[in-house]
Amino acid sequence: MCDCEMPDVFDESKCKARKGHKCCECRSAISRGESYFILQGLWDGQWRNYKQCVNCNSIGHKYQNITHECYPLGDLIQELINSDFITNQKDDDDKPDLWETSEDWLLIENHNPLKLGLK
């Protein structure tokens, strides 16, 4: 069962950026002319909009297809950590920046900052 709050109304649409944005999940830049997704909905009587890069949107849909669970928008990476899809190993300096995944569909593209992709 999903623990996140479900919206009363929800829409997801793909568009091209007319100006720069930031992905609500990985916080990477969405450049002008780049495709991205707008996820908008009505939560507790308030309209909210989230912008996701194509990569995070794909990872989010894959996660939902595998687990049959939702995730709080803006917290996809934390949800992957909580679900043990990705784990953090400490390096020699005891700094937590070595990420691992046992999922055959998930790729760690960068460790610090963490950047994920699909295989």
C-alpha cells in the first residue's frame, strides 16, 4: 500500500522547455529546448506542479511497475534508498558517496552528486 498522499486530480504531460528548469527529483538542469514532464495535481485543495527530467520520469515509472507502489514527488531517490534499490557504502574517509544497486535495470551514472539512469 502506498504511504504517499494521492491527489484528487492528476495530470502528466511531456513538453519542451521554453526556459531552463530544474528536475524535482535529481535536481539537474532541464535546458531550454529539452523535453521534460510536468506532473500537476490537486493535493488538499492546492494545485502543485512538479517538473521531472525524462530520465527520472522513466525511473519513476519503472519503480512503480516493479513495486506497484507510488512515491512522493520530489523524493524518488529517497524512495529508492528506502526500498533498498540503491545502497550507500562508505569510502575510506567514512564519507557516504559510493552508491551500489543490485537492480539489473538501474544504473549508477555518477556517485557524487548521485545520478541514476536506466540500463
